[in-house]
Amino acid sequence: MPLDPQTKSFLDQIASMGGPALNEVPVEMARTVSDSMAQWAGPGPDVAHVDNRKVPGPAGDIPVRIYVPGTAAAYPVLVYFHGGGWVIGSLESHDSICRTLANRAACMVVSVDYRLAPEHKFPAAAEDAYAATQWVAAAIGGLGGDPRRIAIGGDSAGGNLTAVVAQLARDRRGPRLVFQLLIYPVTDAARDTASYRENGDGYLLTRAMMDWFFDHYMTGDADGTDARLSPLRSENLQGLPPALVITAEFDPLRDEGERYAQRLREAKVPVTLSRYDGMIHGFFGMSSLVDKAKQAVDEAATALRKAFAVDC
């Protein structure tokens, strides 16, 4: 179907502003621009409590931000990994999304500020994401969370980390996860799908940007064959937690996300695949601008509540 009119209006606004693409400026500038773009999503709703703290990681402390929706006891927990190609993105860029999911899914959200490239190459982000999930399983009970009901989720590179952490938790014997939320995830470093060819320019996320992200995160081509970077290449997807995979029609990452959902289904993992027609990469964070973004957030929250066995 054609590009969604609300999304087209957003893209036209971006084009009218001019200026270089993120992959055409220094990394620090790209990070600043990324955080400022997040303001388009609005400030996000109020939650009962927000706690910034640091948790132990493989190379030092990892900043996390914990969102608590209310005053109930033993909230289920969503560990959230932000997007940004392992290079940009932060706790601030995804603050609104985390606030919204905490309220809509009636759960605590632990947002993870994993190490970024190029300062920290692969597999730094993946190992930080796993370490933060381990900390949640061990410590969240003392903070009002329920360690028996932990889900993981993320968008784009954060969706990649979600898929990777799910596999690591299975292979390293814990922690136990009840659900994985994969929002237009990166699942393969190959960049050779039809959706890359069809949507590689003109829809916010470009092929050139993805090349830039991979060039910063990878140390060499061999990294791309590692399941901690390309979870689609894992030989075994059995025994992973149930999943919701959200994709967008006009997204270079569409096909690899849908292929990952297919592989999960073939491995007998319960999975729901939802393609949002007319949408572009990044739409999940545009609920103040795009109606279908609201639908996607509602779908994600409903899936989380079901996985957590929270009354819908």
C-alpha cells in the first residue's frame, strides 16, 4: 500500500529542514541530533517513580533507568534496549517509549544504557545487555519487581540485542525470560534483502546509515557471522521465549525481521508477526504524530500484559 499520509507529512517535514544525514556527521553530533529528534515523540506520560542507577557490567558499571508505574507490589519487568545502530540513542532518546510501556503494560521498565560504538566495538553492547538482564533477575525483587516475570524488548538495534539476549539466556542457562518484544529488529549483518533494495533510500533509515552503523560496531567481516550480531544465523532457535515481532512496510529491515519471526515459528516458538503497512523504520516512537504508532504501542502493551498474566 502507499506510504501512510501522516508518515509522509513527517518525512516531508524532515526533508524541508535540509542538512546532512546522521551518517554524514561526526558521531557525537549524530548522538545529539538523535536525542533532539526524540522530542517529537513528546515528553511521555508521568509514572509513579523513576530511578537512575548503575549496575555491574563486564567492563564497568552500566547506567539504567527504572520506571515504576504505580505503588503495587511485585510488578512484572520489561528490560528495554534502545535503538540507534549500536552507535546513537540513549536513556533520553527512549524515555517517552519507556514511560508509555510502563503505564500501558502495567510493568516496571528497566532501560539499559549499554556501551556504544565506535568507542566500544562488538560484542560490547550485547554483553552489556545480557549483564543488565542478569542484574534485573538477581536484584529486581528488592526493588518491587517480580523476578519470575521478566521480559526483554527493544527497537532496531535494541531489537537485535533483544534477540541476542534471548539466545544468550537460553545458552548460558538463565535468566528465565517470559517474553521478547522485537520492534523492527536488526537480525542479520548481510544487508542483502529485497527490503534493503526497495526501501534503502527516502524512508528515514537508509542503506547508507546501516552501513555506517555496522562499520562503527564491527571490527571485521567475521563479526557478521556471529549470532551475537546476526541472531538470524543461529543454527538453533528452539527453546526461546514467546515473541511479538513488529515490522514496517517501508523499512530496509522489514524482511530480516520477518524472516526471524518465520525461523522462530519453525522452531516451535510461539510468535506473532505484525507488519504495519505504510509505516517506516522508527514509527513506533511517533505516537504523537502517527495513528498507527499508537496501534503498535497498544499491541505491544497488550502482548506484554498477556505474557505477564496481567489483567487486560
